[in-house]
Amino acid sequence: MPAQPRALLIRALESDDIAAIDTLIRDHPDLLNAPNQRPAVTAARSVATAEWLLSHGADVQAVGAWWAGGIDTNSVARDVGRFLAERGAALTPHAAAGLGLVDRLAERCPPIRL
């Protein structure tokens, strides 16, 4: 995949430019779920853009695999991270900590009694 369309997509995602994102995804559909790359939906700056990407085929499971180790999760907008977790992206303790979503793990785990 050429680097230029990927760079243009990242720029469009960072500026929340749906029209540019739409054009790039239409012209380069492989950008949406590019293998061995940060999932495009994790670069969305708004829930509306993340929702648009998911509705156009972004893979929420790829998100969980990408952020599983917690690396670079601070680059995901907090509301987008919460939205993706709600939509089914797997949430590990590392990712939850990096995204500020530790409360999500607490909801899944029963309290520890000593």
C-alpha cells in the first residue's frame, strides 16, 4: 500500500474531515483495515467519525488486538476509546489503563473479598 494515501488518511482523521476520509476510503478501501498497521478507527478524533468508520467496515476486533498491550493507547481519544470498547473492542488491563477505562474492568470483575 502506498504511504501517501495512508498519510492523507491519518491527516483527514486527525482533522475529523469526513468528506476527505470518505474519498480516501472509496479510492483506497484497503486503508480501512490495513494489516500490520494501526487500525484507522483508532485515529478518529470523534465518536461520530469512529461510528462512520465502523459503519463502513472498520474491524472493531482489530482494535482490540492493536491496543491489547496498552502501547500507544494515549493517542486514542478517550471518548473514542470508550465508544470502541462499548462496540466490542477487547479490553485488556493494559489497554484499559492506557485509555483511562479501568472502570470498565471493574464492571466485569466481581469484588475481591479478603
